[in-house]
Amino acid sequence: MMNQKLLSSIAMLCFAVPSSAQDADRAFADFNSQFLDSEKQIYMVYPQSKQVAAIWTQAIYWDMAMMAYEKTKSLQYAKLIKQIYEGNYKHYDGYNWNNSTIWFIYDDLMWWIISFARAYELTQDPTYLAHAVLGFERVWSGTPKVADKGSYDPERGGMFWGWKSDQRGKTACINYPSVVAAVHLYRATKDKSYLEKAKSVYAWSREALFDKQQGKVGDHQVPGHKTNWTVNLYNQATCIGAGVLLYEETKNKDYLEDAKLAANYVKDSMSDPEGILPFKNGIEQGIYTAIFAQYIQQLFPYDKKDVYKKWLAKNVEVAWKNRDDRGLMDKNFHRKAHEKTEVYDASAAVALMQILR
């Protein structure tokens, strides 16, 4: 008969290690119970608060619902996708891309455009595709209603971060997401101009923002200046996604090798000695891991030894051990969530759990 100490150890292990499907549902339910306003169907910064989370991050939480639906085909997640869409529709002027008060930077729009394109792929609802098509054109070419010329630079290539004079740097956070959105729109519409745009922006990004030896992605480049090589997890993420998507459409293996190089840089150079993903302290930065989850999963089919899955499963195990009595986990997986854990921070491990089901 097992002694009490051994039984206690087994019980502790069962409590600590998440079982992918059931606990992924549980983690997402706990996350939503704390941060998703049940009336407005929009996410708040703090548990049970009335402070609405940043507009661009709402798209990432919507992506999380889509991740869960894609894995489960559950009606509860299909319903959640619709609810989040409707809540944000009411809050953000019906996704009016010309509203320069709501939208004030190109990458905020592009995160939503990606999400709309993915929502169309999953549901075939033409409403989502219409939003994505109109939004992409607004970013690419600009709009007379805002009096901007668009994000794309037809002379030197690449995408500008914003339309104001102090936003004319070319950041990774608009360039790689633009590639991702363009490929998704190509898949949805079969319009080859989207694929050409994706390849063009990727080519500029690879020359200006990608370290071809190490796989790190620079944060931005201001015309006439050298690349700023500050690395951020979400830029690594969208570089991975852009590379995999272009590989799948062109069969050019160089794209896939870039994606693997970018992923390995995160695993081998950005993570801590135990392999735990990096995080940064600052406004809205806790959500970077949730973005990484969305794009690293695109490499799973090309990882025959499941190196990436095993690495991320270890991250989830550490985070799961440190969840609090509300079921929340922090962006720093080594510590417990706390009273002021924000929605951005709490999304990190939850998103990883959705892709590891």
C-alpha cells in the first residue's frame, strides 16, 4: 500500500501538470470570467473592472477564441467568436476604418485585419472578409478621410508605422503582420495581387529587419538610419507566421528556414536557462506571448520531433503550477498571478494552452 507521502506527491503532480484539452477549456473559462464583460462582450484591463483593454489587443483575445474553436469545433467557442465580434463592433464604431480617433496607428488596424481574415477562413462568414478587404486597402493605400497616403512605401518598399510625421519609421509590428494579412486574403480571395504584396513586404523586411545568421528580428528602421535591433517576442512571432505562410503558398523553402531560425532564436537566445519564454514589463506587453502562441503553432507540422511543443508544454506546466485561486496565470510564469494582474499578462499561458490541446 502506498504511503501517505507518496500519495500526496502524486496528487500534487496531478494538480500541477495540465491535461491539454480539459484544462485548456478551464483556463480560458477562468480568463473570460475575470476579464470579459458579460454585457458588453469586450475585454477589460483588470478583473471585474470597467476599464476597457487596448483596441489592438481585443483582436488577439478574439484570436484566442478562434484558436479554441479551431481545435475543438465546439459550439461554445463558435458562439464566443460571434459575441466578441459584436461587442467590439458596438464599441468601435462598427469597425469604421476611417475613424481616426479610434484608429491612430497602422498596426492597430492590421492586427484586426488579420483576425477578420482568419475568422472568415474558419466560419466562411462574408461579413468578416469584407471588413478585412476594406481594412487592408485602407492601410496599404490610405484614405482621403484621414488625408494619409497609406502605410506602403512605393519608392523604397516596406510599411510605415503610422501616418503622422513622428510615426514614419518602418516597424516590424506593421511589416510582418501585413505579410500575414496579405497571405490570408490571397487564400480567401485568390487575388494574386495580395500574394505579390506579401512577397514584396517580406523581401523588404528580410533585408532591413531580419538577422539572417541569428534569426532575430529588429524592432524598426527609420529611413536614413540603421536598424534598431531591439528584440520583441511578438515581432519574432509574426516573422515566423509570415515565413510559414509564404512557404505554404510558394513552396520556397527559404521562407520556412527563416521561420525556423526566428523560432529557434526565441527558444535558444531569448528564453531563460530553463527554456521559459521571455516577458517585458510595460504597457500592454504581457500579450506578446499570446501572439507568439498563434504563430509558433504554424511550425508544428514541420517539427517532426515536436521540439517546439515540448518546449512550450514545459512553459505551460510552470505557469499552471503558479495559477492563483481565480485560475489566473501571470506573464512571468515563475510567479503567481496577483491582484493587479492585467488581462494582457493573464492571456499568455492561456493562449499557449489552446495550441497544445
